[in-house]
Amino acid sequence: MTKYKEETQITIEVAAQQTDLHPRIVRRCIRWGLVGETLTEAELSELRRIRRLSSLGINFAGIDVILRMRRRIQALQAEIERLETNR
């Protein structure tokens, strides 16, 4: 039997409260693809990161670029670890 952790889905309103963002901003982040449509704890972390970047004066286009670069760097780091493990 395969076990998996079921992630709790979070509503836009709850996500907005927990991240100090307006629900309209959370919806915009979903629309822009900055977070997934199914809000989970992982998306809340991204929304908090978005809030911090926005507070630094970075617009949504800039935040999008930063988050995509961050995800790409993480993927490359995982690939490097995988390659080093298989030596």
C-alpha cells in the first residue's frame, strides 16, 4: 500500500489572511501563474515570498522572473545532487 501526504486545500480568503495580502492580489498571483490554483502550504510560502518582494518595490513582472529563476536554480541544484550521487 502506497502512503502519501494529502495536502489541505486553502481558500483564497484564508490564504490572504495568513499572508497579509488582499484576496485580489492572491487571485492575481494565481492568474499570473505565480502560485497554483490549488492553494496549499507550499503556495502560502510562495505568497509570503511574493509579499516580501513586492514590499521591496518589485512589480509582478519582476516577481515572475525572480520566482522562475529561483525554481530553475532549485531544479539545477537537484540535478547536480542526483549526478553526484550516481558517480
